[in-house]
Amino acid sequence: MIIDILLLIVGLLLILAGANYLTDGASAVARKMHVSDLVIGLTIVAFGTSAPELVISIVSALQGSSEIALGNVVGSNIFNILMIVGCTALVMPISVGRSTMEKEIPLVVLSSCVLYFCAQDMLIDGAGDNVISRADGLILLAFFLIFMAYTFSLARNGGAEAVPEATAPVKQMKTWLAIVCILGGLAGLIFGGRWFVDGASGLANSLGVSESVIGLTIVAAGTSLPELATSIVAALKKNPDIAIGNVVGSCLFNVFFILGTSAAISPLKVGSIAPLDFYMLIGASILLFIFSLTIGRRRITRPEGAVMAAIYVAYTVYLVAGA
């Protein structure tokens, strides 16, 4: 078990460092090729912030641990919505832009519902097993392309609130150093992803729990910790609005791109991920929409943040106790 925990920690550290170096190197090369900051933010930086979930999901799918891949995305989105938004609102109430409330958050609800229907073959088609097939993956990727087209259109028209990553500064570095960062970052992602998935699978076996529980809890929380830290720091600096943009973008990226790509490469068996987990994801998305209304004030308050965080803690306790 100790070796599995070490693999988890070292793998996660390698993934986070690899994503950071890859993003910095690719952004620097793009800048030298005169690519605009907007395009860099919407593509390279957005990819870099979701690279941990992407790498873990793809590696898990390729190694036959599809429950970790699916649990990672479902659990990450639940963690993003309930814990990141909840904890950030506890530090500082969050203002929600009109566009975010009317368009982006409903898209998060839609993505949760689409994922649920893709994963319910037995209920809908009477199939013998629930699988997110390659066809489902391609459908999710089609949704992702629509979302990216919408995001670029919004950014060009001045809707900066929906794309906070576009304003991220691009580090300047020499070309050779940028290439080293890219190659080193890729190596960190590849090896870190393998070690992390191996550690998660080994830990599940050692504890006698399913890979889905590990994916929904440890893996999901581990890959989302950087976003949690960023959001809380932003709240302490009296800029908590960043949390909503990051959570919305991350949730849509996770479902449409990461799961879409993973399923297109290798179909994902739903396994022991229960309908309750999908209901929790849909419910958390709807709760985010309801709380963002707050009788028309578009504000998530401290009491609402406390409710969201408490729901996540109760859900996690239920998962661990039921394992």
C-alpha cells in the first residue's frame, strides 16, 4: 500500500509539473509564431489546466481501468462545483455574470445530462452492459467543438468573463528552452500518468474497494486541488469571480473533450459507477444554477457555499462508508 501511495503522490506531482512546463513552453513558442494571447489562452492554456484529468483518463482507458477514467471526470466535476465554488464562496461571496448564468452554467447542466444518457445503455436500449462507446465519444467531441466555437465567438465580441484563461500572461523564454520545457512536460505527463493510474489501481486492490470509488474521490480531488488552491487565493485577493469561469470551463472540458477523447480511443465501461453518482453530478449542476440566481442578484453567498461544501462532504462519506 505504501508503494501505491508513493506512486500516487509522485505521479500527481509529475503530472502537475509536466502540465505547467508544457503549457509555458508551448505558449512561448506560440508567441514567437505571433499567435495572439486570446488563441493561446483558449487553446494551449485551457488544455494545460485540464492536462492532468486528460492524461489520467486516457492512460486509464488504455490500461483497461475505465472506472478510474470515468470516475475521475464525474468526481472532478462534482468536486469542482460543490467544493471549489463552495469553499470560494465561504471565503468571499461570488458574483455571477449574466452570460455565465444564462448560457455557460446551463451548458454545464446539459453536459451532465448528456453524460448520464450516454452511460445508461441498459436503461435506454436494454443492453447487457453500460458502456460509453466510441460513437458516444464522438458525440461528446462534437459538443466540444460547438462549445469552442461559441467561446471564440464570445471572446471576439468582448465576452471576456467567460474566458478568464485568455488573459493569462505568457512567459518569455528562448526557443531552445521552450522546446526543452515542451519535451520535459510531455515526459512528465506520460510517466506521471502511468504511475498515478498504477498507484490508484493498486490502492483500490489493497483497500478492497472498487476503482470507481478511488476515481470518484482520491483521483478526482487530487487532480482538482490546483484549481481549488487557485480559486481560494483569488478569493483572498478579492477576485472570487475567477472561480466560476474556471469551474464552468473545466466541467465542460472534462465531459466533452476529456471523456470524448478517452471514449473515442477506447470504449469506457461504466462498471460500478452508480446512477447515484450521475444524479449527484446533475444535481450539483442544477444547484449551481439555482444558487447563482439568488432572487435575481446573481450572487453565490457564504451560506450557499457552506451548503455546497457540506453536500460534498456528505457524499464522500457515503461513498467511503459504502465501500
